[in-house]
Amino acid sequence: MSSQISAPSLKSRTLFSLVLLGLVLVLGSSAWQLQQELRQRSERIADDLRALPLLYAEPLALSLAESRPERTRQLLNSMLERHSVQRVELLARNGQRLSARQEGEEDGPSSHFSVQLPGSAESLGEVQVVAAPSNWRTLLAQDHVLEAALQHLGLVLMLAFAAALLLDRLLLRHLRRMTEDLERFDPSQPPSQLSWTDSDRAPLELQQVNRAFNHVQQSVDAQLQREQARVAALNAEVARQSEQLRAAELALEAKKRELAVLSRHDGLTGLANRREFDDALRREFKRAQRQHARLALAVLDLDHLKAYNEVHGHAAGDALLKRFAQLLAERFKRDTDMVARLGGEEFAALLPGFDQASAQGLLETLREEWRALALPHGASPVDQVVTVSIGLAAYSPHQPYLSPQALMQAADEALYIAKHAGRDRLSLAA
Ligand SMILES: Nc1nc2c(ncn2[C@@H]2O[C@H](COP(=O)(O)OP(=O)(O)OP(=O)(O)O)[C@@H](O)[C@H]2O)c(=O)[nH]1
């Protein structure tokens, strides 16, 4: 906390930056003035070089004509002092050489002119004039106030540069790192400390920004966690619902299969029902026709079931039907055989490949087995035990029927005959 109090504020840094900006402006202005001064000085030198022949040619000619070397020297010095002349040299006609010069290593623009008496075309000598160069070094050498000002300005600039470095170190660096951190900010990630906040020397305002940012980040994170928890709960709910749906689909599939089985099977005995039997009869009849094969069809009917029900009850009648269905299924269990309950106490056996004689043998055996079970009837007018009557018809190339219905009708008629002949017997179709 103490570090926050001692940290320089953004306001003070802003002021400092403004001062620095002012200094830069002063520097720019001074440079511009210096450039103007140099330009004016160049113009002045050019003017001087043009004016010197007008001012000095005649006095120098007189001094040479009158042989007054002191006067000549005085004139040359006057040229040095009053004008921007660096060096002047006079070569008299008599070979005398006089010169004057000021301090300075560089030469500026130069000119020369002849020394003549007014009205005379005769030259008494030649004057070579070299002006001082017009650059900032000679300007500073001559203008000590400006030189001191520029030195101070240079010092101030160095201080300003140092201040700028300090500003960068104390503020801009933190701002840059803060920007980088904020650009990397990912709300889906757990909150992390900003890399620049570990510096206790960060400006007070930035530390406040950091606290505010941390607050925002923690709020976002808390909200994110709430959302994630909500999403997880939703996902769990979706998974639960999907599981339930899957279970319901499986149950539905099972029910469908069950319904499919039920739709083609008899609910009491589990044998094929009438619809399934009719399909099989059509199919096998066509096959027998096509392949000139044999097909036996038997219709079986328990005798006096009505009376049995009346004596033993309907449930006992059901049990009797189931017991007969079981025997039927046990005796005819080849892949191609089909046994079915056609309705009530009537059953059927469809036996592809069997002719009448071979089927008759099997069915007689079955009838005898059923009788041999000796299930007491209790109400049959003829028998003490439950019996079964059978009508049998068979398709073969030698005895072809025109249709499955015709074959079925023949078996039904044979059953009718068996019933009327006294029951507990098998009758063959005519
Ligand atoms: N217990 C039981 N009885 C049934 C079922 N289906 C039909 N029956 C009974 O079977 C009897 C058939 O009677 P009928 O057609 O007169 O024939 P029957 O008494 O067996 O005499 P015959 O067939 O001439 O020997 C009826 O009393 C029906 O109620 C069943 O699923 N369960």
C-alpha cells in the first residue's frame, strides 16, 4: 500500500510530458531561428563583397599612389573589422604584398578587385578578399550569447531525453505490458495475475486500473463458472433424457418385435395363427405347384371341447388346448413343417414334401399319442378321455388341387367326415 502512495501519479507524469514537449518546441524554434540567421548572414557577406570595391578601391589607390603604407594597412584592417572579411591581401604593382587576416581556418566566398585612381585606367594593385564562411560554427564563434544559449539548450535536451526515458520506464512500459496482458485475456481461462502488476513501481493509477481489471476478471470468472455449472447440469440432464429415450426406444423395439410375433402367433398356445398359416399355405402351395412336389395338409379338431369346458371350466379348456399344441409342435418340428392354431379348438399341420400316405402315418401316431395321454374328459358321450379328429388332404402331381383354398376345403371336408363318423379318427379327402 505504501508503494502505491509513493508512486508518482499520472497527472504529474502528464505535466512532465508537457514540459518535455515545450522544450522540444523551443529547440525546433531555435533551430529555425539559427537557420534564418545563417541565411541573413550569407546575404550580408554577399552585400559586403559587392560593396568593398566601391568603398575601398579609391582610398587604397590613393594610399598606394602617395606611398603611405600605414594608411594602406589601416584600410585593410578596416575591411576586416567593419565587414565580414576573414582575410584580405593586396598585391601592389611595385611587388609589395600586404595582407591582414582574422582568426579562422575555413574560408568563405571570395572576390577580388583592382585598385585604380579615379579617371585612370592604370591598376595600382590587386586586392583579394576572402569572406568568413557562413555556417553555424563561425556564427557561434562570433555570437557568444547564442553559443551559451545553445549549450543550455543542449543540456536541457539531454535532461528531457533522460526524462523521456524515465517516463517510458515508469509509465509507458507498464501501459505496454498492460495492453499485451489485456490482449491475451481469455475469459474461458482461470483468472491469472497480470504480469505487469507485480511491479510495485507501477503508477498509482495503473495499479488502480489493475485492481478494477482484477475485479472484472473475477466477476467474469465467477459468471463463467456459474455458466459452466449450468451447462454441466444441462449436459447431465440431456444425457439422462437421452438415456431414457434410448431405453424407451429399446422398449419400443421390443414391443414392436413382440407385436410382430403376436400379430403372427396365437396368444394362448404360441403356435402360428391363422394369418401366418394362410401365408405359409399360399407360399408352400405355389412351391409345390412350381416344383411338382408334394404337400400334405391336416386339420385337427379336439372332440367335444364345449362339453369339456362346461365340466372342467374354461381355464382347463385353455390348458387342454395348450397341451395339444405342445404335442403338435413336438411331433412336427422340421424347418419346413408348420403347425398353427386356426381358431377355437381347431389346429392345422402343413407338411411340405409329404404325400397322403406318409402324412397319414404320422398323424395317426399323433392321434394315438394324444389318446394315450388319457386326459379324462368327463362329459364325452363316447369316450372317457379327450380325443382328436383329423381331416387330411395332400397335393401331388398325381392329385393336383387348383388352389390353396381348394386344398384347405378338402381337408376341412375330411375333418367333417371324421367328426360325423364318430370322432377320434382320421379321414382322408376324397
Ligand atoms: N377353453 C377354451 N374353449 C374354447 C376356446 N376357443 C373355443 N372354445 C370352445 O370350444 C367349443 C367348440 O364348440 P363346438 O364348435 O360346438 O365343438 P365341440 O364342442 O368341440 O364339439 P365337436 O367339435 O363337434 O367335437 C366352444 O364351446 C368354445 O367356447 C378357447 O380358446 N379356450
